[in-house]
Amino acid sequence: MKRWYRKQMKDILSEEAGMTLVELLASILLLSLIITTFLSFFIQAAKTNNQTDTVNEATFIAQEQIELLTYYSNTKSAEETLSLIEAENPKAVSGFEVKSKVEKSEPNGALYKGIVTVSKEGKAYAQMETRLSFHTAEELED
């Protein structure tokens, strides 16, 4: 029985001469399909990372401008802040266009609305809004 088994195994193994050209081409095709699929995932991930970096940078710029408006609201009057925004507000930071504006949120109210928009090439990447209550010069002296 052992001899028969060895002979059968030897015959099976000796019949295998190698891979044919068709088998080789099929394996190359399968490998290329798998690699192409994985590469498309990496390309998409790189695009998403670039978009996320752009939005993060725009958000940080908008946050910085909001903090500046908040500082002005605690130290300056509304009129002074409006003139400072027009004079000192950076128009471009790191390739982004920055627009800040302050407007009354209610006609007779004491609150103002501060809005900062950060855009690049006409597309808005970040917008932040805050409510501000300005202190007058007399209030600051007290």
C-alpha cells in the first residue's frame, strides 16, 4: 500500500512541468487589479487629507480673527473697532482671503454681531460668528 501511494504521488508530482503562459498572465492580471484598487484608496485618502488641511487652516485663521474682535469689544468702542477692522484687518493670510464685519444684531440692542469669513479663490472654507457687547470709554474708566 505504501509503495502504491508513493508511486501515485511521484506520478502526480512528475506530471507538473510548471506554469503555462495563460496561468502566468491570469496571475499578473489579478495582481494588477488588486494593486490598482489599493492605490485608488491611497489617492482618495491623500485628496481628503489635503481638503482637511485646507479647512483646518482656514478655521484657525477665522478663530484668530474672532479672538481679535472679542479683544476689541472688551477694550474699544464699536466705532473704533469698525475703523480698526477696516484699517488693520488682513485681507490675505496664507493665501486665504479674510473678511471681517461687525453689525448691530438688533436695531435698539446693545449686542453686535461679528462675522469672519475665510475663503480661497471664491470658495468659503470657514465662517465664524460671535455676539459682542462693546464697552464704551466711560465704562472702561470706571
